[in-house]
Amino acid sequence: MGPYPKRVSPAPSWTGWDDTGILAPVDAPEISDLLIAYDPDTLARLPVRRSAVVERLRAAGRPGAARIAARLPARDDVLDEAAVDALLLRVHAELQRLSEEFDQGERVRSVLAPLLDALRAAGAPRPLRVVDVGCGLGYVVRWLAARGGLGPDVELVGCDYNGALIASARAAARDEGLSCRFHVANAFTLREPATVFISTGVIHHFRGDALVAFFREQARAGALAFVHFDIKPTHLSPLGAWIFHQARMREPLSRHDGVLSALRAHAGAALLSAARAGAEGLSSALFDGDIGLFPVLRVMHAVVGVRPDLRAPLVERLGPRGRRLGAFS
Ligand SMILES: C[S@@+](CC[C@H](N)C(=O)[O-])C[C@H]1O[C@@H](n2cnc3c(N)ncnc32)[C@H](O)[C@@H]1O
């Protein structure tokens, strides 16, 4: 069930808090992961039983999340697709506000622009196609198209399984007069393959073997590089996420999934070992950096992968930011 490969969870680590204040397994699913199911070949929507979602959340130790799911409209126990899409659009609009506040466009550009320069210097085939995996409303792609200054040889493409999100991303790009494209598609099986895969806030949805497969599929798709940003777990990030989501989010689902995202965000070492196991032919490193006594000030980190000959040119073009990039595998 859900848009992601089947969850292969190790034994849960009992270090997270349920929304009722009760200790709960960190590897519990987010509500949004359970509300939609797709046929993996055609991406057609499949019916989702509300009682199954409620039961799964209860079994995962998330009674508050189960109550949110139990309130969703359903007919004969099958979730109402239009209502689910409308809810996900509201949730992603709240997520977009968070992306604006955390400057996700500039954050991605600061690594992507030097990477594209390194690819040009290495004679990579043009256009340089940047594909955002799980783009949602396409905020980062639209920001890059409007303000990224990445060059005329760069194509910006956003992909998501969810047609309602993509329709909204397309409408916004049209209104803003932007040169970027959005597809309802699996980002890893596009006819015109990506030069670089990017994502923001997506990789914590992939767990265990599915995370390794996430990287394997990018290498198989022929990408020369990837840059995936996600929440950086620190001892303060769950509290920070809770305060932020209480203050800025209105949808109960946004609040629940946002805090759970911080609790189950992957540590840098886990990202690196999955990237190294999955992305054959690419070297991986963590884009992070120590910020002394205040790790909480660095809310995101990224796992970066490049073809081995691009390592030195990338570090050189990152300039002082190169210090934030760890050792390549
Ligand atoms: C958390 S949401 C979108 C987050 C979005 N990047 C943002 O910052 O607003 C994750 C999305 O990833 C999509 N997704 C997951 N794997 C995908 C894949 N292989 N191709 C396209 N979309 C994918 C799901 O459909 C889901 O809508």
C-alpha cells in the first residue's frame, strides 16, 4: 500500500514519542504514506480501505494518527480519492510554506549549481536534465526555474506519482511563466533520463532495503549525480519540529507527519551506507558540516553522489562550501 516500495523495517527503536505523548516506534509509518496506493506499472490509483489504514497506525503505536485517519471520508470503507487529494494538496501547501521559510530553493541551488558546472567541464551530454524525485507541488523546481540561474543548457523536471499535486505544480508554473516541466511518473523510469536526481524531504520515506533500492534505481537510470536533502536528525530536531509544526501548521496530518519525519529522519551514516550499497558506479559523500555548539542550526543535510571523475571538480567549484562535504567513498 502507498506510493513507496514495501516497507522493510528492522525492529523498531523505541525512542520516539507518539502524538499522545506515549513512546512509540520511530519506524511507524506517516499517515500520508498509507492514504494512496498505486498500480506500480500504470500508476493508476487503487482503492484503499480506511479500516486497514486505521489498523496499521494503531498496530504501529500511533493512536492519534489512527484517529486522524478514522475521520477521513470513505464510502463502503474505501477512502474517498477526491477528499484524500484535497487533503494532500492542503498539506503540501503547508509544506511549501516550510520550504520557503527554510530556503530550500537556495539550499539546493548552492550544491546543484557547482555540480552542473563540474558536469559541463567533464563534457556531460546536454541538456543537463535535473529531475526532482517526489516534487510534490514543485516548489524547488519552480524556484530553480525562476531564480536558480542554472543556465540555458539545464532542463528542470519534477516528478510525482500524485496527479493532483502535479496538476497544481503545472498550474503554478504556468501562472509564473516558468520554463520547467512536471510529470505524473516514476522519476526513475522516465523516457528521457535524468543527468542529476535531486529531492527534498523525501528519502526518510524509504526505509531499510527500500532506501538501498532508491539509490540503486538512480544508478540504473544512468544518472551521473544525485543530491538528496532531508531533515538532519539531532537530539533537538524532534522538539524543534514539534514547536514549528504547532506554530505554523494547521492540518492535524501535517503536524503528525511533520514531527514523525524528524523522528525517523536518517542519520548521515545510514544514508551513506545505503548510497554506497545501492548506487553502483557513483561515489557518495555527506554534505553537512559541523556547526560547533549549535547543531540545531543546521536543519538539513544531503547525501551527494557523483561519477568518480566529478569528485575533485565538484569540491573545487563548491569553494568554501566544499568544507561541508565529507569524504567520498
Ligand atoms: C513528502 S512528499 C513530497 C515532498 C516534496 N519534495 C516537498 O518538499 O514538498 C513525497 C512524494 O514523493 C513521491 N514519490 C516517491 N517516490 C517517487 C518516485 N520514484 N517517483 C516520483 N515520485 C515519487 C510520492 O508520490 C510523494 O508525493
